[in-house]
Amino acid sequence: MPKKSQIIKSKKKPKFSTRIVRRCFRCGRKRAFMRKFGLCRICFREMANQGLIPGVRKSSW
């Protein structure tokens, strides 16, 4: 879990657009972030398995 100061710092508008830090809105993780869902891979998997993300199913073939 990131510190509160890191989360606040990432929400500020950066000097340059390439410095944007996108974080998971549930846990604050910045690595393995999925833009389409706004979640990190761990939170995405948990929510998808519980059926909380509409249109996402676990594949099986």
C-alpha cells in the first residue's frame, strides 16, 4: 500500500504530461495498471472472479 502522500502527489497535475502516475482506485498500486478498468491486475482479478465487473468472464475452453 502506498503512503497517503504518494496518492495525493499522483493526483496533482504534473509539470509534464508524461509524468502522469495512474493508480488503482481500490488499493493505490501503480504497477500493472489497466486503464480501461482503472484497476491493477490483482484487484481486477478479484473483482472479475466475484462477477463485479460487467462484461468480464473467466475464459474456459
